[in-house]
Amino acid sequence: MTQLEIRQIVDRQRAYFQTGATLSVDFRLRALDRLRACIQANEAAIAQALQQDLGKSPCESYLCETGLVLSELSYMRRHARAFAREKTVATPLAQFPSRSYEKPSPYGTVLIMSPWNYPFMLTLDPLVDAIAAGNTAVIKPSAYSPRTSALVERLIGQCFGPEYVAVITGGRAENAALLEERFDYIFFTGSQSVGKEVMKKAADHLTPITLELGGKSPCIVERTANLKLAARRIVFGKFLNCGQTCVAPDYLYCDRQIKDALVAHLKAETVRQYGQHPLDNPNYGKIVNEKHFHRLLSLLDSDKVVHGGGSRRESLQIEPTILDRAAFDDAAMGEEIFGPILPILTYDELDEALLEISRRPHPLALYIFTGSKAAAEKALSRCRFGGGCVNDVVIHLATSQMGFGGFGESGMGAYHGKAGFDTFSHRKSIVRKETWLDLPMRYQPYRRAHQRLVRLFLR
């Protein structure tokens, strides 16, 4: 799509927003209902597209993508009217007689740029929040998930006119053209390197922005942890979607005393969940493309592989792999892994581990497995990160009751539920002054009596 065609779409959306059509909460709710009905009618097609792009099984597709979007739709359908209400706040005596209130208002025309690893959920979830808040939206899904992106384009076209919600497919040229346009808000999910470029372009127009990025999310296993259960949950969260999850545990950081026992449980649990031959497991997915496949293979140190390590180029698959005796200067620790490779590092004291984590770029997530409330609280308080779990992984993002977002290098801003509605809304602060009384103390000429009143009111 050319720059001119993209500009025409943005201009049409601006004109449509200016009509005020999206301001009605009833209009927004009807739009959410149309989207929900369309998704439900196309569940099989969504699962098929995700299987083609990433090898996801129908169960995993619903669990991690379609079902989460439907959950967000249901939540927003129930709460959007309350979120959109004006909120009266206390008025200072000096402003008597008046009413002060905050009025949630849509930004206008927003841009949503989504990644390939969860191409349905990470495209539609922010769209749900943007629609609920009353915006028009331009969606740019990833070129690396072409079947899902094409399906999203078709479904959105069935639900909405392009003056309201438009999907622009394509690659870097379209991304660059979109970022030249002036949007009222930009919501980006993807890598840190691309996020920096998006932020630079947003700065040209002083456009507010949310960045959902990634990072090396640590998973601490403390000596009092239930190791068998920890292994089960870690294996689930790490190898889900072949490790191509922004909040997957990037590496394990465990107490040296329990490391051997933990490794044994991890091996057993990996076999239990994926089988002796995971590359033949129809429910085990694939790496998105050859570029990422070869990048992941370059991170493997054969001397440290204690489980897995095999690969199949024709299907772009890599076995769930565990690296023992890993170190911070290993290749696998130099970048976000974003694949089915789990390095295990050890520490002697928890304080030592927390200090090491705090020295490093702020991760999107942090996890700790422990039987000690004090140890959990110490980790959660001392480390800076986006969000996380105690005695589990990943699941903190699967709720509309809490916002999800990064911190520092792992992103800025949040969405899901009310946090998502607020992200796509500007809260106008309004004072509505009555006309039946006008206190004279703010007007010149200033008088001593008026000054005494000012001091009485403003203290």
C-alpha cells in the first residue's frame, strides 16, 4: 500500500471520528458485539491460520489467543459503560459554586502495531480496548504471520467499515509509511529494537505511545520451592508456543543446593508434557521462520545441553532444550532467547541473585518459586520489572482484572481491562462554574479583605 493510500485511510478515519459517531457508549458496545460474534463464528478458521503460521494446536490457539480475546470482549462489554462515566471530584472552596469532574474521552485515530508470536490475541486485545474507549483504529499486523494477518483483515472487513477500523497488511514499507502519519495514539507490541524506532517516529509528532516490548525475564527457584510443581509450571510457560512468548521465563536462576534435583524434575516434566520425541508431537509448534530458527541454533552450546537440543530444519522445529551450567557470558544469555531453550544458572544466596538481576536491564516479567513469603516479598520489592508471578509463570497476563505492561527497557504503559480503556482515553479535567454567584477576590483591584479570603481558602 502506498503512502497516499495510507494517508487517505487515516484522513477518512479522522473525518469519521469528527462526526461523533464513536462517542456513544451504545455504539461502542454494538461494535464489540459484532466483533465477538464474528470471532465466535470463525473459531475454526482462526485455529487453522495459527496452525499454519506457528504450528499451534487448536487447544493452544483457544487457550492463548482466541479465548483471551473473547474474555477481554466479555469484560469490556460488562464494564465499558461504567469506565466511560464522568467522575465527580471535590471542588476547592475558592471555586465555589462549581462542579469539578474528569471526563474520559477517546484520543481519536489510533495506530495498533502487533507482532507475529501471538498474532491474533496481540492484535485484537488492544483493538477491543481502543473500540471500548471510543476511538477509530488502524491495525498493522505482522508480515511474519501472513495467514493470521490475512484472516484478521477479512474478519475486520466483515465487522467494520475502513473509516472506523482498517487493517493494513504488508511489511517494512507499510510500517514506515504508517509511522510518517500523524496519529492521536500509537500502541506497539514487538521487539526493543523496533520499539525504539517507533518511539523516534512518534516523537516527530509528539504522539503519545504505549510500548509492549520484551527482555530476559528471570525465573528464580529458591531453596524452599516445591520443585516438582515448579518444574511442571516452568516447562508449561517456557515451551508454550515453542518459547516464542514475550513473558516466557528466559532463564532459570536457582539455588545451587537444589539445582540437580530441579534439573531432574525439569527433564521428567518435559518428557511428560511433550513426549520422548517432541518433534513428532502434533501439538508442539514451530519456529516462525528460518531466520529465527538459525538464530536459535546459534545460541546452543552442545557441551551444556542436558536435555533436547535436536532440530528439524524442514519443519522449523527445535526440541525443548535445557542448558545446565549456564553463565551470564554465554551466547544464550546475551539476548532475549524467544525460543525453546532454557539456560539454568545458580546462586549461593538469594540476595546475591537479586542484586545480579537488578544490575541488568529491567525485564518484562519476573517469577519466583518459593515456600517463603519473606523471600517472595524480598524479590518482588527489590527487583524492578513489568509484572510477574509467585509460584507460577506467564498467567499474570491472562486476566482483564489487572493491567499488563513493561517497565524501563521492557516497555511503557499497560493494557487489559480498565488499564486498556484508560490507555486509549484522555481524562479531561473540567470545572463547570455556576453563574448565579461570582466571588470578587480574584479580580483587580486587589483589596486587603480579598487577600484574607484568598489565604483562608488556599491553605
